[in-house]
Amino acid sequence: MKHFYKTFLLPTGIGIGVLCSMNVEAITRDEMLKLNAAYPPGSIVSCETQLEGNGKNLLPTLLKTRAHIKERTGNLTRTDVSVTFIPLGSATTTMTVNYQSRATMEDDGELIEIDPDSLTVSFSPANPASESIVANKMRSILPPTGSDLRLYKTVKITDFPSFIITPQDQPPTYCLKEE
């Protein structure tokens, strides 16, 4: 489950932003400010991450993330996030995780916090007993408040205002602004 948090929840609980150039270099704090300005309150960021399976019990899975920017005040961004897990090549159940996050800009990265009380899980087809168990497990593995810093250097601009998040030892997450 810790891998789940680092691979899915943390990258999607982003304090979204975009650089005002077309290069693909890692960004700075000032560039993150410009990135955030490209995603004002009301904006929707749409992201995709392709997870490889392990050839055994983990199927290749597409993660589709939608982050709705609710508020930007100073260095703080509040976001409603929905992450849908779609196993590829299988009729297996899909899972959607919804939560609220906040990102606070620091000198070298954004401090990401997920509100554990807001975290919900739903399966399609519905399975209320399993949904509750999975949501409780996810809440139990969230890191302590103030301990998750996503470094600016993991964000790269592709074609403004699109960007890629490349966490260390994790698959890239490709993001764009929904129109």
C-alpha cells in the first residue's frame, strides 16, 4: 500500500503548475508559481499514468486522474482529486479513489497533504464491504502531516500548460489542462 500512495496518491495530490517556456527542464519555485497561475481556481487538471504489471498478480493499469482546483491563497492550493484505476486487458473491477488535498509551496518543493477524512473508494461494479476496507487501509498508510515534500525538480514542462511529473523510481504522470 505504501507503493500505492507514492505511485498514485502523492503524484495526483499535486499543487499544479506550469512554466512559461517550452523546454523540458526541471522547474524552480518561481517557475512553479507561473505554473500554478496557469491553473486558477475552477481549472481541471487531467493526468494519466501507465503502470506496468508484474506478470503475476499485478495487471498493467492505466490511472486517470482529475484534479479540480478549488482554491489558491498565497502559497496554498486546495484540490478535489479523483483517481480511476483501469486494469488493461481484463474485465476486472475498476476502482476510483476520491480525496481532497492541499499543497503548500516551500523553498524546494510542495508539501502535499491528503485529508484522510475525505478519502473514499468505489468499485465498479459496486462492492460496499470491500470499498470500506480498502479506504480504511489507504487512510492508515497516509504519511504524517507535513512529511511529504514533492520536489519542484520532479516537474517538467512539455507544451505549456502541459507537464510531466517524474517521481524517483516511479512511472511518469502526464498532465494537461482540461478545456
